[in-house]
Amino acid sequence: MQKKIIILILLFTSYSFVLYSNSPESDANTMNRHFNGPLKTNPNNPNYFIDNSGKAIYLTGSHTWANFQEIGIDTTKRFDYENYLKMMEECHHNFMRLWMFENSAFASWTPDTIFWHPNIYQRSGKGKAGDGGTKFDLTRFNQYYFDRLRQRIIQAGNRGIYVSVMLFQGWSLDKTGISDPWRAHPWNKNNNINGIGARDSVADNNSLATIHSMRNPKLLEIQEQYIKKVIETVNDLDNVLYEVSNEGGDHDWQEWVINLIREYEKSKNKQHAIGYTTPSQLGHLNKNLYESSADWVSPTMEPLRWAYPGTKYMENYMDDPPANKFGKINILDTDHLWGHGGNWKWVWKSFTRGYNPIFMDPWQPIEYHSDERVSWVFTGGVSKDNRDYPDWHFVRTNMGYARKIADSVNLIDLFPEPDIASTGYCLTDKKNVFIVYLPNGGDVTINMLSCDINANYYIEWFFPILNRSMKINTPVKGGGYKNFTLPFTGDGVLILIKN
């Protein structure tokens, strides 16, 4: 078994090269033409980013686990990144999370030996790490990791896609007890020649000096060097955002990373937005996100039912997302809600409640030892961990449909106003534009009391499941309450625009 693992590591390492068609600088300059500077927050509408022109940028898209590192039991199988980008472009997506795992092997959800490559650090050629290879040297970065990072971001940018660079990974800890990725973690002192590390834990906790906490001064120095290396690698790219960690990290540590990035980028040509996504762990509340110094956030259901058995959701982001009036750009992610889940109705509910919805897409299914033990497998072996699961096509396409509508209006002036429409799903400025979702079809009453009574409002219906629009020839006047009946038996979107 040990010989097999070493051979697999060598197979992965043999792919450690990147080809540039031009110099990295010229590739970046060409790619940046698709964007108008890095994204930044907007003081007039905290729900959306703006670019250098002041235009509001609505973010949406698919992300998948293997879009940066190669992942798998079969190490000869390569992820088709270009085909994935082609799908995103065809679906009119403009955002992805670029996934990383800190560990080199194993996963907490399967007993099988899964490998992750490339890794942040070079091997030392000395000793033996938990994955069967030699130990890591925390003073020597694996340049291929960073070259690949840069090139993947440029490839996405050439298709108009923004990329959130995931810096750390909460699932590189033993979260489930099925298998322990800490065994193959470079920051486990048993796996490096530098004698630096932290204690193992199922979750990050500042009082226990875990890996993503403020209680490990030597490890913090190592993490700081890594963060700065990432910034040096991608700072000149306009389509970059940062994400501190996927579902991990003590709150104080998250703030430390955010502040470190901000301070270090002050001396650089460009500054990029920084995200704080839910750690999804006991004791953490969504208010920590909303009160943080992050530019964007991604929450989870609250309360977590596994942490508080028998409770009901107070913030139900799956079925009825609360209107985003939290004062933060909120990139609402199916990953932090279902894991494997979501549907096209969720896309429209999220859009009309002021969110930027994104999809955890099993475009390349995540490796599992057995699907039979999980909740997303149904009779006959039908699995949600499958690119072609029927709901996923409609999630992908409707994210793009919603973006087209967002791009067609002056989004910077629109806010979620549930009380304006009887369905509760309304994005509007209350005077010129109303985007209303009818999740159950039927009809909807809209409060147009603040509208110009002499102005015409033109009506357009959009049917998400059909990707079909219907423009109505006869406009309505502003003022009073107006009722509109959806001319379709399914769900629909009503768009009212003045003049």
C-alpha cells in the first residue's frame, strides 16, 4: 500500500508544469480588458459590487470541487477545466469559487484514499509524511501551485468570469470521523521537517489552538507567508476576489486574515474584495458575518438543526431567504445550505431578495466511497452527486437568465422590498422598475402607490422553465394597487419598467 501511494504521488507530480502562450504579464493585460478594474463595494447599495465605471455587477455561477486541484482516487483522471468554463460561459455565469484543500490526501467523508494535487509546499526528500510521500518543507513553496492558480484565473477571466480565491479549507480537518485528512496535512508537524503545526480538531476553536486560530504564533507566520505569496501571484488580475476559508476558521482568525490582506494590498497596484463564508460550526452565528469587516459574506441556515435538534429555521435561506437588508454583499451559496441541492425557484427567490446566488455544482462529482449512506441518493441509485441530475440543468440556466435581467436594468437602484408584492419576492426602486417573482404561479398584487400616476409601465413576463419572454402590448398606469395574472401554469417573473 505504501509503495502504491508513493507511485500515485509521483504520477501527480509529473504533471507539474504550466504553459503560457505569452508572458504572464501579457496574458494578464489581455484578460483584464474584459473587466473595468477589480470589484469594490458600493456605499449607495450594499447588496452589489460595482466596477470602476460605477456599474452594479451581479454575481452568479457554478463552482465545483475540482476546478483548481486535481482530486480523486484515480490519479490519471484529469478535470476538463476548459469544458467547465465553456459551460459557464454558455450559461451566462460570471462567478466561481476556486476550490483548494490544504491536505495532500484523504477526505473526511470517505474511507478511500483520495489525493489532492498540486499542494502548497514542496517535498523535502526527507522522512515520511502521512500520505506516504516525503515530508513537506514549509520554507519552500511549490511554484507550480501558484502558477496554476494564476493561469486558471486568467483562463476564467478570458470568458468574463470573476474568481474567488479560496485561501484556506475547513474540511482539511476531521469533520466527520469517517477519515482524517489531518494525517496528510502539511501543517501537521508530523508531516513537515520544520516542526511547526497545531492540534487536531473537528472544528476550529481559538481556545484550543487549532489550525485556523490565533493561538499558534509560528503557524501564523507560515500562514502569513502563504497569504502574501498568493497576493504576489494574482494582485495584477482584475477578476480576483478572496475567500478566507471554506467552512472553517475561528472568527478572530478570519478577521486577522482579512486585515492582513487589506494591509498588504495597500502597497500594491490593486485592491480586491475579501469574503467571509460561514464556518458552519457550533457557536458561530450569521451575525458574525454581517458584523465583520469582510466585503462580502455567505451565510448558512440558522439555527443549525444538527446543533439544536428540534428547532425551526429563523433564517431559512433554502426555502424563503430573508430580504438582504444586512448591509453586506451576500453571495448565497447552495454549498452552505444543502451541500448537494437547490433548484431554479431558489435562484429567483434569492435574486428578488437581494442576493447573488451561486451553485455548488457536481460538474465533476466529488469522490465518495459509497453513496448509499447519504441523503442525496434515491431508489435505484439516482444521485444528486451527478452532473446530469435533472434539477441541475435548470439551476445553471436560470442563474444566467436572472443575470441577463439584472444586467438589463439599473440594478444599483434596486432593493428587495417583500412588502411591495403579495408574493413577497420583489426587487424594486418603487418608482421605475419592479422585478417580481411568482413561485407558485397565479396572480400577484403590487403596491404602486409611489409611482407616477401619469406614467406608463410596460409589462414583460418571463417563464423560467421555458426560457421564454412575453411582452404585453398594453401598459398600466402608476399609482394605487395593481393585480397581474401570470399567463402560464408554472412559475413566472414579472418585469414592470416605466416608459
